[in-house]
Amino acid sequence: MEILELIQANLLTPIILFFLFGIVAARIKSDLKIPEAISEFLPIYLLAAIGLHGGIEMRNTGFENMLIPMFVAIGLSLLFTLNHYQILRRLGKFNLFDSYALASTYGAVGAVHFSVGLSFLKNQGVSSEGYIAAILAVLEPLAFILAIFMTNMAVAKQIKAKKQSFSDDAAEIDIGLNQTKTKLSKVLHESITGKAIVILLGSIVIGYIIGKDGFEPIKIVFDDMFTGAIVIFMIEMGIIAGQRLDDIKKVGVFLTAFAIIIPLFNGTIGVLVSTALGLSVGGAVMFGLLMASASFIAAPAVLRHAIPQAKPSLYITSALGITFPFNIIVTLPILFAISTFVHNGEGAIDLFYFITEGF
Amino acid sequence: MKLYNVKLLTITCEILAQENIIEILKKHEITGYTTYEVDGNGARGLRGQGLKNEKNIKVEVIMREEKLQDVVEEISRTLFANYAIVLYVTDVGVLRPEKF
């Protein structure tokens, strides 16, 4: 019952209400829209606020205990991506390209999810470990790199198999492999120097340097206005999601189910694993949310170049139109309830039992 | 006033294909082009709403006829299958042909 109450309470927060309002505005074909400059500015602002917040927290708690959670997060993210691929390819019967594109979209992390999560925790009066912002930065390009690597390997293999049936000419395989290398290094370079990671890492470093005292003069912009800024961004997200509502029919039943079950499953695993690693109630929620989130701002930009054969209408629509609303309305309170539950009362042995069962 | 005949290649495509096109132009040693963001409707539905990544872009390039064939061939071979893209060629007159 407690979970239902939490979901209900979450539904009536300004963030969710404005998101739903955006959807309604798009459905009634209103010409309401957030000016382009602002909707481009807000992700940068949100990432800067996340980074500053993380950097300041890291100064307080130190970052020597961040390495293990980070490596675990990397491992989980890669594992989930491969798992998604198997599910989509074998059960969903999607083609190779769509499968990898979708797998990485759901293996990747979403900064908007993260912002909503932070504001949700703030609302609940719970804090989280600052280094999770650093994990966000590290995870950002990871799933894509894996998916692009796997796709190119698969394509190279196909070319090889085809070639061998005709002749033993290896020239084209080399071309394929070389293309893979240039593609990967390009994606790596573009993601690391991309605006999202640069602003996030830059703000973490600056937050770490300035600490709580240095943050005081800019607190009004980067802390007090944070939730308000998300609300404005949510109108835009709602409008875009609303415009895509018709496309959901094209996504199909399988992908719709996938877009709901997978985040819930990944998120739960994330909460349990991070709790076992000793993260706080809020930290485990954020860790779980990272695992649950799907990328819809970074994904199209990366995947359209790296796996152009994949249909963007599939991965954008499912991530933005289904998973994002579901996550911020339902998954987030559930993860919070699970995290609270495993942090209170339950002993460590039970906890590990949960985890082994989950795997 | 003497006008020299060259070709104007106009490409309307999704914004995420812009980089590929510029790369192809570069490969054929064409460095001059003009781009602008546009909205529109087409085979892939209404474009230009919402996320910036879903906008369309228009690329205009003036080139000599000798190069045109290769450029168009490469664009159609590498981009037509996977991207929202339309291209067309027109005859234009320029004053300084040595620029192209």
C-alpha cells in the first residue's frame, strides 16, 4: 500500500503535473512550445547543477570509496546492454541494428531522469552520495560504445562470411574493420568532448574546488532554482512526448512491454546491488535510477551516426514516450520504497539472498 | 557581364546527416558550402519539431560539373538508404568560376 501512496503523492508533484500538462498541450495541438534556446540551455543548466552538487558532496565525503560502486555500475551497464540485446533479438525478433540501438538506449543513462531523481529525493528530505554524478558521467558513453563495437563486429563477420563463399579476398574485411576502428574512436572522442560530459565533469571539478562556502553565492541559481528549471524542461519534454504519442502504436506490444519491464528490473537490481555496496537510502535510489533510465537526448545523436540502419522512431519513441514517463511516475517511487525497505530492518544475509535471486 | 555555368547542388536532410555530407564534400575537395536549419514535411513525417536532433538542414553547394557526378553518386550510395534526404541539382551562373 505504501508504494501506491508514494506513487500517488509523486503524481501530484509539480514536475509530473507539468509533464502531463505538456502532453495535454501537445494533444490538443496547442502552439505552446518552449523557445528553442531555452530548451537547449536547460539540459546544460541541469548538468551543471548536478555536477556542482556532486562535486560539493564529494569534497565532504571524499572519493576513495567511489571506485567500487563505479566499477560495479560499469559492469552492470554493460551486462544489461548485452542482456537487452539478447531479449530484443531472440524474443522480440528485431533486426541486428535495431536490437543493438535499443539495447544501448536502455543500457545508457539519462541526465533528465537523474535531475528528476535528485529533485524527488530533495522533496523526500533524503540526500545521496555526490559521486553518483561522476558515475553518471562515466556511464554516459559506455553502452553506446559497446553496442557500436558489437554491431560493427557483427557486420564485419557477415561481410567475412559472404566473402569466403565467393573468394578468399580479405581486402574488404580489412576495410570493414578499419571503418569500425575509426567509427569507435570518433564516437569515443565525440562523447568525451561532447557538451554533456564536458559540462558535467567541469562542474564536478569546480564544485569540488569551491566547496559549500564557495557555492553560497551561486546557490540561488544552482540549488534553489533547480526544481523550477526542471519543471520548465518538463513542459518541453511533455510536449515532445505528446507529439510522439501516435507513434507508440507503431512501436508494438513487445517493445512497449520491454520499455516498462526492463527499467523496473534493472532499477531494482541497481538498488539492491548498491545497498549491498553500502550506499545510503538516497544513493541507492539514484544508483537504481541510473540503471533504470534510458537515454533519449544523447542516444539519437550518437546512434544516428554510428548505427544509421537502426530506426530512430523505435528508440526515441520508446525511451521518451514510454520509459521516461513510466520511470518518473512509477519506477522512482518504487525504487525509493525498495531502498527504504532494504535499508531498514532487513539484515545483510537477506539482502544477498535478494541479489542472487535477482540474477 | 559574363556569367559562367556551374552546378548548384541542394541537399535537404535530417540534421544528423549533415556531418556525413560535409565529410563527403571535403573528400572531393569542396570546402565552400552554405547550410541553414529548416522545417518541413515529407516521407518521414513532419520534421523540425521538438528536439534539435530532429530538425532538418539544407546544404547548398556550388561546384563544377566534373565533380558533381562523383559527389552525388557517393551521397546517394551512402546516405539514401538510412537517412531522410532529398537532393536536386540546378544550373546557375557565377561571375568568378575560379572560386569553384
